[in-house]
Amino acid sequence: MVNVAVIGAGGGIGQPLSLLLKLRLPHGSTLSLFDVMGAPGVAADLSHVDTPVEVKHAAGKFPPIPNDPALSALAKGVDVFVIVAGVPRKPGMTRDDLFKVNAGICLDIVTTCAKVAPQACYCIVTNPVNSTVPIAAQALRKLGVYDKNKLFGVSTLDVLRATTFVNGARAPHRVESVPVIGGHSDVTIVPLFSQLPGDALKGAQLDAISKRTQQGGTEVVKAKAGKGSATLSMAEAGARFAMAVVDGLTGRGAPVMYSYVDTDGQHELPFLAIPVVLGRAGIAKRLPIGPMTSYEKKLLAEASKGIAQNIKTGEAFARSKL
């Protein structure tokens, strides 16, 4: 069926994400797990879950080494990579702080995997996504295997948060999903509550829920008091997105998802979270953002400034290393 790899499977996001994929992947699929610490144990644990999904694993060198041969071997034949490797946020850290560590990790993983799996889809969870996706794009371009329809920044958690918060505010009325565009950090996150059916959010309530959506990651970091970041909710978001990609690749559906992707010249920015239709070759179609209120347009204008700088930072880093 399909071979889905979780890179960073031993971490706080990787372990629950791997469990969710073991439970949800189509029968006959393969779940391939890699990490520099903990991969054999996670694989052994998950192999006892009675779903017809084969579990493979590879343990990388620690301290990590570039182009790890164990990762190269595991990556052969993979259809979808879900990259969650890297350090998590800690209290007081911004996503820019994360960049200093995670940029190099993401660059090396994508380069290593793309050499042996050039046709695969790459789902980037490693933060800061606004920069790591452009880094991945540069790495794939350097190898001559870049496909603008197969690289995704996983911004699904912003959708989950916005949906949770608005449903709480408007109970018992519920919506299935809230459109969220822009980027995947703080003020670059732009929820489009105006596109929902039912009573519109207004004034202070709209502002509060929009800001809470933007600051959801910080809310969790503070609540965990130095002992982690958003791992469980991110695992669910990552699993939902990966399964949508799988559904598209296998023809089981044509899901519409919001993701931080190459805009293919359809927007001013080269990368932006927009709605896309997923199909057998990754992105089948990029959809219009749709109508926005003046409030949302203002949020997007502010977001775009930050995203543009994030992209510039990521691309400059990649060029300096490639």
C-alpha cells in the first residue's frame, strides 16, 4: 500500500504521531520510524498494536551525523515523510530561537532522504515551519528533485485550535473546520472566522479568539511549565494531515486541507498557508482563499511581513550550507 516514515519518532510528537498512524494507515501499509534516540523501543512497542501495518525502524547515530546511512537505508521506498525531528519550544523561546538548531536538522534530513526517495511527499512539522519549508525546498532544488506539489508545511494544528476555540464560544452551534491561512507562528496565523456559517464573531470576542489561535503554542508551553510544548495536539494534527496526503495518493479521496505550501505564483509570497486539494501526485489544485473582512485583510497584511522575512531567513541559511 503506502510507506509512511516518521523522522523523529522517539520524541514527544513522534511517539503519539506514530501510534496514530499505526491505527489509521490503510491495511498493508508500512510505518517506518527513525530517530537518533529511542526508535527501536518505539517500534517494538507499536509492533504489538494489532493493526495490519508493518513497523520498520532505524536508529541513527548519536550524536547525530550528516547523511546518516541508517536514515538513507530506511528512506528507500518511502512515499510520505513526516518530519518532526528537532528541539521543542521551551518557555521564553521564540520560533526564531528554534531556527538556530532546527534549520540544520531539517536541511540534513531532507537532503539525505531525497537522495534515495526523490518522488516522495515531504510533510514538515519541525519548527519554525515558515522557514524550514523554504529550507527543504532549497535542498530539493539543489538535488534537482523539487516538486512544488509534494512539499508541505503542516499548519493543521492552527486549524484544530481555531475550530476548538470558536466551537467553544458558539456552543451548541458547531463547525467542522475553520479556514486558517498565512503562516504557522504567532501573528502570521490568520483564522478566517468570517467564512463560517452562523452568527459572526465580532469585536472583542473576535479579537480574543483570533489572538488565542495565534498564541496557542505559547499557551501550551506555559501550561507545561518548562516540561514540553504542544506534543499531543500536534501529533493529532500531523496524523490528520499525513492521512489526508495518503488518501490523496491512494485515490481514497480528494481531501481539501490548509497547508503552508509553494503558492506556484498565485500569491505575492512564494510560500503561504492556503487551501489545497490533495490527489495522486500531491497537490492536485490550489484553491482561492475566498472572501475576507477588512479585519482579516489587516491580519494577513501583518502576517505577510513576518512570513516574507521568515522565507528570506530560511533561504539564506540553505544557500549558505548547500
